[in-house]
Amino acid sequence: MKPRKNDRRYKIKIDGLELVVLQKLTGLMCESFGLDNKIDAYKGTRDITFYSWDLDCLETVLDIALQNPAEEEITDPLELEALKSLNIRVRDLIAS
């Protein structure tokens, strides 16, 4: 999907354990117009830019992972906490 000039950009920095957990979930983003590759390539040193459709996909993926974390191989309590934290941050971006 190609952004238009009036499409709003959302910038967020994801690093540390949040980034590790998010990169584990890129398999759920198979039809996300390159979002999975963008997240796989992201190193966490700068802000990453998302558009509204990217945030919708992220929100869905995070919700799926939170509903059944064991299925997505998230067994460590710290990883689960990072996943919850990232979910809150993404929802806050969507609401803003």
C-alpha cells in the first residue's frame, strides 16, 4: 500500500525486549504489505514510522499473541510483560 501525502505518520521507538518479542511475531504479519520485513530489519536505534494500516495490523497481532502467548512461543514472564507494554503503547498511538 502506498501512502498519500495526507496520510498521518506515527513514530515510535521500540527496543530491547519489546523489539525481540515483536520480531518473534512477524510470522503473523504475512499479508501486511511489507510490515513484517520492516520490523525484521528494524534495529531499535531510531524511531520507526508506521501508518494507520500498520498500527491496525500491529494491534491485531499483539492481541492474538496476548490471547495465547504459549502458541506464539512467549513463555518468559518478562517477554509477556514487554508484549503487554508494547500493546498499550500501540493502542495509545492509535488513540492519539
